[in-house]
Amino acid sequence: MYDQIFIKPSKSFGIFLWKKIDGLIIDKFGPDGISNLVKLFSFKAVKFQSGYIYQYAFIMLIGFSILLTLLIVK
């Protein structure tokens, strides 16, 4: 009787929390979501890498120009 009243409902509630809340919500926006987002950005960043030095220098020049512009405007 104790098993039917307390143990089985508690176990099914725990399984529900594990599968639905933890698996679908917390992991999606927590560790798994962040790792998938990093993977997506890394796949997109690979397309910008050509290996040519002048392209890297150009990107650094653009970044420096933006930073300098922000400092001057303030």
C-alpha cells in the first residue's frame, strides 16, 4: 500500500521532471544549447578563414577602425 501511495507516484513524477523539464528545457537552453550555438558559430567562422595574411590584416584594420571610431565619438 505504501508503494502504491508514495513510491510509484514519486517515481513517475521524478521521471517526468527528468525527461520533460531537465531534458527538454534546461539542457536545451543550458549546456547543450550553448554547445550547439558555439558549434554553429564555428561552422560559420570557418567560411571566413582563407589563410591569406592580407585578409586577416584587413579584418584587424576594420576592427581597429571601429574601436577608434567608438572612442572618438564618446
